[in-house]
Amino acid sequence: MSAYRDGDKVVVMVPSRLSKAEEEQWIATILERLEERERRRRPTDAYLQSRARELSRRYLDGRADPVSVRWVANQRARWGSCTPDDGTIRLSTRLRGMPGWVVDYVLVHELAHLLIPGHGTDFWELVGNYPKADRARGYLEGVAAAAHLPLEDDAPEDDVTGVHQGDGLHPGGEFPREAAG
């Protein structure tokens, strides 16, 4: 038995030997499981806000306290961004469906920007508190490369000016006023 999405429809495949009642029961069970799996893969803004607070507490001693954390669909060259002046964090909807530890990394990265706008050594030390930081950066770089997004060398020691030089979260882009992370 299996189920998959085909556009707006869900296709459920069950053995033909099932009775009509068994078939209906299995379809309901499979649809519940599919819905739960999709819900876990598409967290809400409220969940992001809660998760950001938990990650701040765990990895940044609770020092980063975002006013809002939300999904946005207009970030095509970034995984996330933040505005330290008003404490807002935005994550690209392209992250939906990626492993939770990758989304957590982007949240930690943006939370660190609430404390330190640039990408200097002190910033990367904060981000490095997240144990899967390097793994998540590699994952995002792979996704960006597969999507043919421009990449720049993002070694933390290369950012001596504190100006955004590209760090795998927003490939190829500097930012003028807001800390994009």
C-alpha cells in the first residue's frame, strides 16, 4: 500500500484483494499518515517562532529574541534573511520539505545575525554552537549548486570587512541595509 501526490490529487494504491470496508479503512489511515508527514515538513510561522526561541535558548544562551519569524516566497537567491533593527526573521519557502536540521541551521544563522550583523569570526563562533552547522551548510550548498545558483567562497575567515560576502545561505549576494542570512 502506498500513496503519493499527483498535482492536487492523492493517489492511493491498495491491493485488489481488500474488501470495500478494508479498502476505505486503509485509505483513511494512509491519508492521515500522509497529512501528518506533510504537516511535519511544512511547519507554520508559529512553529518557526517557537523553534527559533528554543534554538536561541539552546545554542545562543537565549540572547537572540526575534519579534517574528515567518515563511516568505519572495527569496529566490537566499535561504533566509533578518532585520536586526526590528528583530524579524524570514525564511524562504524553498526550505520547506528540507530536513529539520537544515531549517534549524538557517534559523540559528539568522538568530546570530540579530546579535551580530556581519560575518566575522565572532558571528561564525556563535553559529558554530549549532552542532550540524557544517553539515547543513554543505547540504544547502549542494542544493544551490544543483539549482545553478551562483556561489561564492564562504569560508568565515574570508569576511574580514564584515560586509556580506556570501555564506551559502544567500549565494552570490551582498546586502545593503538589512542583515541577510
